[in-house]
Amino acid sequence: MATTPPKPPPNTPTHCTAEAATHERECLNAFRRLLSLCVTLLGVDPPTVRSLRGKLAEVMSWTKSDWELIWSQSRELDINDYAQLCYCLDEFKQFDRLDLSAEILKTQHEALQNGLLRKSQNKALNPDFTPMGNVILLCASVGVFAIRHPLTDIKNLRLQNSSIHYSMADFTLDLNKSPLYAEGITTEEAEKHLSDSLLICSAADDGIEIIWENDNPRPKVRITSNEILDAVSVPGRHTRTLNKYQSPGAIYHDLLNASILHNQPLTAAIQRIREALDQELNMMKAKGDKGQHYWMEVMYRQFLGFFRIYRVGESVLPAAEDTGTIEATLSGISPQDRGFLLRFASCDVNNLSLFSAVTFEDIQHLHRRGAIFLRNHGETETSELNANISMLLERNDAYELH
């Protein structure tokens, strides 16, 4: 009777040969992924520039041995190499919002390379890097730069901007010139390879898109996840379309409410919006841009949560003998001529609506207007944020008004 031969123990010649074959296959796939990114990035250059420069033709000529050497060199970059690379990349607008350093660049590059190799990563990609920035970093590490990097959205790489005159057919034709694709590749396969490579350059999707434009301290933010949009849908603010941009404060407010009311896993989205909101406020304050929008964002950032409200009917009033008290949440902020109309919702089953008109000057003294901040409903009462809020409420000079 025939018997199944036993598997060779680890470190035998057969086992080592299999491991070597697997490693070689993983490396070849990594080279192909990086090649697809390099070719697409070089396709950003206008046709005449591509022809005069000749870099695309050079990359297409690299053999597997060339890629092994280039890949090895990129894996062995030291901290001084990253410092010099940082100096160059810092000039591109895709890195404008990053405080680049050699250490940050090294960590991100190593994570991206592990992604190309499909290795498990101990650290996730730094979400502060845009997907387009990650493409540029990977290509730069093997000496590939476009003359300009005008694209801010990685989707334009995949769609191929028609004004650049570089189509998916052109992309496929160029890949077929590479020794890495000696057996040929179809357009469908090429598109799949590119999509796979671009996915590696994208951090985990938190369902939020944030766009910073030039020196504008006010970002454009939108929700890109249908699941999140359904959870935070508010009549008059959100629509079923996902291309409506808003301020970070309004979305931050909705995410916090959705996190509580719908028990949605929104932690990553909340964290990202919170960081954008903090950055927006810091930049606006530095520029002296402290008008209505600034103070509305301050309200969203610092005072979303639970309050003890002094009231008569639906009006929030300073504490007095004839005022009652109720616990409520800040449920809405509407701009007024000199300030805002704040809407509070009671925490009991009656869900009573309460209103208070406040000026900009009132914002740092809400406790004097009958709204005593208790805690933020997106974080614990012992968090650093709430400690800061408590200090803010106790100080008259928490925010300069001039």
C-alpha cells in the first residue's frame, strides 16, 4: 500500500528550498507593486516631459536583478539618508500638514515596505500621511520622482487624469515592457495590480475625508461612509450624498452623539476629526481669525456634553430663586448676529428643549448664563480634556477676545 511521504523537518534542504521560493515570489510581487506605483507617478508628467526626461523608459528597463539591488538599497537607508530625503519631500504640498522628521519618515517607509511584501505590521500606517504622500515616499525611496506632484487625491492616479494623456491602456503597455512581466499582463490584470498597490498606500478607512487647501486654516470635511452617515444623519444638515463638505466642529458633534445614541464603532473617526478641529482652532488663533466661525468651533470642541441647566420654561437663565434645574446636553448651535442660539436637550424621557442666546463674550462664561458644564459625552470624566475644560470654566482669560 502506498504511503504518504513524511513532511521534511524544518531546516532540511527541501524545507529551505520551499521557503526560498516563497520569499522570491513575495519579493517579485513587491517589485511589481512598486513598479506600478512608479510608472503611474511618472505618468503624471506631460507626454513631452516624459519623453525628454526618459525616466519612465529607464524604470521599465530594470530587470529583476536591478530591482533586487534597488530594493535592498532602499531597505538599508539609515537615519541620515531619511533626513536628506525629508529635506526634499518637505517641498511637496502633499506633506504640507506634516512636521516631517527623519524618524517619522523612516517609520512610515518601513511600514509601507512591509505592506508591499504583505508582511504583518506591528505598527499601522501613520494616518497623517495622505495616500498620495505614501505613493510619493515609496517611489522617492527608489529614486523616482515626477517633475511635479500636482495630485492631492490618490484616486486621480487610478483614474488617470485625462489632461495628462496617460490612460490605463498606456499603463498596461508600459508594464508589458518590463522584464518583471515577461509573460505579459492584460489591462484587467494591470488595473487590479494598481488597485492593490494603491490600497497598500491607504491607511485604514475611518470613513472621513479631510482636505486642507494652501494656507487656509479651515479644512473641508465630509463623511465618506454610508454606515456613519446613517448613524449621524440630522435633518437639514446631512444628505444622502457623500460629497457635502462641512466644518469639522459640526461633524465632531454628530459623531459624538452617534457614538452615544447608536453605539457605533466611531472611535477612529472621532479621533481624526478631533485632531483636525484642534489644528483648525490653533491655526485660526495664530492668524487672528477669531470671528463667528472660530467661536462656533470652540463651542463644538470644548462644550459638547452634559450640563446642569438653570431654567424657567424653555429659557436658560442665571441661577435664581425661581429657576429650576435639569441635566441636559448641548444639542445644537445656530449663528446669531453677535453670537449663537444654543439649544439644549434634557436628559430625561420628556426630552425638553431649552434655549439660550449667547454672545461671543458669553462663551467663556456659560456658567454665568445658567449652563454649568459637567462632562464631555465623548470622553471620560477623568480625561485630560475634561480637566482642561474645568480649568477653562474657572478662568476668565481662557480665550482672548481681542
